[in-house]
Amino acid sequence: MGMNKLFRNSAINILFRILTALSLAVILVLISRAFGPEGKGIFAMLYFIPLLAFNLGHLGIGNANVYFISKDKSVSERALFNSLFEGLVLGGLFVGLFFLIAKFYPVLLYGKLDPYYIWLALLSIPFLFWERFLQGIFVGKQEFGFFNLATFLNKLLIILVLILQIYFWKTNINQIVLSYTIITISLPLVFIFYLLIKQKNI
């Protein structure tokens, strides 16, 4: 890879990371203004619990995907199916772990909040594992464009739906949290579909 291409890819990645971070900030502001500290706490829990599970249990699989695919692009198909299986298994283990904590020590996870929110957070865990593992495949294949664009558009969709729900449809917090969860978990599904199509076309 030439230095110009490397610099361009790095600049684009930094730009999209900044845009994604700004999008998350806008989402948090929208929810905080509409539902106050409780809404902010619910959103933080939805974001934090899957991230905590991933940070505790990812086993370096995403980094391994980057390493092996960058050395040999032909292993990307095997990496895809391994990532799906490992993400399901590891994510499922943490769903079970947090389920037990929520059942016997609920104050540790959601305190006095409605258990509805913890179930949505648990649902998101395997999808976050898939998203981060598949990110390693995109990085290993040097396919930054689709990954960055899909991630950013996903956040923009969340913002658009939030604005519609809060200011036009007057939706309650339960429906907003459900919409946020559905849109969030759709992102790794888009990645899976894209990578499967790419494999068929090779």
C-alpha cells in the first residue's frame, strides 16, 4: 500500500470516528433533554452493559482477524464464520452471566429501573461481539469505506428516529429504547450480509 493511500485511509478513519463520536453525543443530548437523568441512565446502561461484556470476553478475536487476514486474504471466509460462531458463544455466555446477576442481584445492574431495559441490553450483547469481530475483518481486508459509512449512517438513523419519536410522535421512553436497540443490532447484520455477498462474488 502506498503512503498516499495509507494517509488517505487513516484520515478517513479519523474523520468517521469523530463523526460517530459526535453522533453518540447528539443521541445522548436528545435523550437527556427529553427524559432527564433517568433517560440518560437508561441509555448509558444500554450502551455500557454490552460494551462491558465485550471488553471482558472478546479474547482478542478481532485483533486476530486483522492480523491473519492482512497476511492472507483467503482466510477471510473462515474468519467470518468463526467470528459468527465465537461471537454467538461468547456473547451467549455473557448473556447468561448477566441474566443471573440481574435475577439474583438486580441492584448491581439496573437498580430501580424497569427490568425491560436490562433485557434489551442483554439482547444486544452477541450483536456487539459480531460487530467488533467483523470490524477486524474489514480492517484486515483494508475495506474501510463500507464499514465507516455503514457505522455512521446507522448513528444518523438513530438520531433521525429519535427526533421523530421525541418531537413529532411523542413516543414514550420504552418505545424509544426499543427502536434504539433494533437499529443498533441491525448494524452487524448489515456487515454479515455484505461480507457474505462479497464472498460469493469472489
